Amino acid sequence: MNLKALAQKMLEEGFNPHQTNVDDNGYDNLPDGIYDAILEDVQFRVNDKGTEWLSLTFTIINEGYENRKYFANYWLTEKQLEQNIKKLWGHAAQVFNVELTVDDIANIETAVVEKLQEALGTQVELELKTSRYKDKRTGKMKEFQNFKLASADIPF
């Protein structure tokens, strides 16, 4: 379909560029709870500010949430580094059956990503819980969704 035909179709289906909330892109957090999910991707990421993290992409398979994505991020900031390395190392061993070494951890952007590629397709239990906190700089309430991973009791 060309862009003109797509634009015409959108207008015919009721899209109004003056009224439609274009910021509502369907990326709201999943509701807190336990989900069955499949590990689909593992990436080492760095943003423009230089913040590094390891991101695991899960696809939810529960009815009503099929094919929704969840990005489990292990932030590698100074404040969270030790806690998130422990969490990542534990998840690798206990949930994904992947043995990481000290040398792997030292080369997280390549070695850990490569080893976790072996676990792609693994079904897990993904537990989500939202925490709320007050931003010290702005005084506004913010939310952060925490995750826990466990081996799936009954893989499909």
C-alpha cells in the first residue's frame, strides 16, 4: 500500500489528526501480575547519555496479552551495578540454565549477550510489580515496574 492510499484509509476509518491522541501508542505497562513469557531477544544497549544496560525482550503468551512485549532491563549504573549483576547472573544460572564466568561478566556487552542467545525461546514466569516514588528533583510521583523471573512450571 502506498502512503497516499494509507492516509486515505486512515481518514475513512475515523482518524482525525486534530483530535486523536497520537501519544497513546499502546506501550502502557502490563498490569501487575505473573505472566508466561518467551525470551525473544538479548541486547546490550547504551543511550545518548552513556547509560549502559542489558535488555531482555520477552513476548507474553497469556490470553488477552498475546504478543505484548516486555523489556526486562538490567541497568549498569554505578548505583545499581552490583545489585543488577547479581540479579542477571542468578537469572542466567537459575532461569535460563546458562553458566556465566567472571570473564563473561567482565565482557557483558559481548560474552553475556552471546551466551544468553542460547536461551532464546525459553519460556519463563515473569512477575511484574509497580513501585511508586516521588522524584526528588521535580516532586512529581513516578512509577517503575520491577520484574522477577522464574523457570516456567509447565513449559508449553
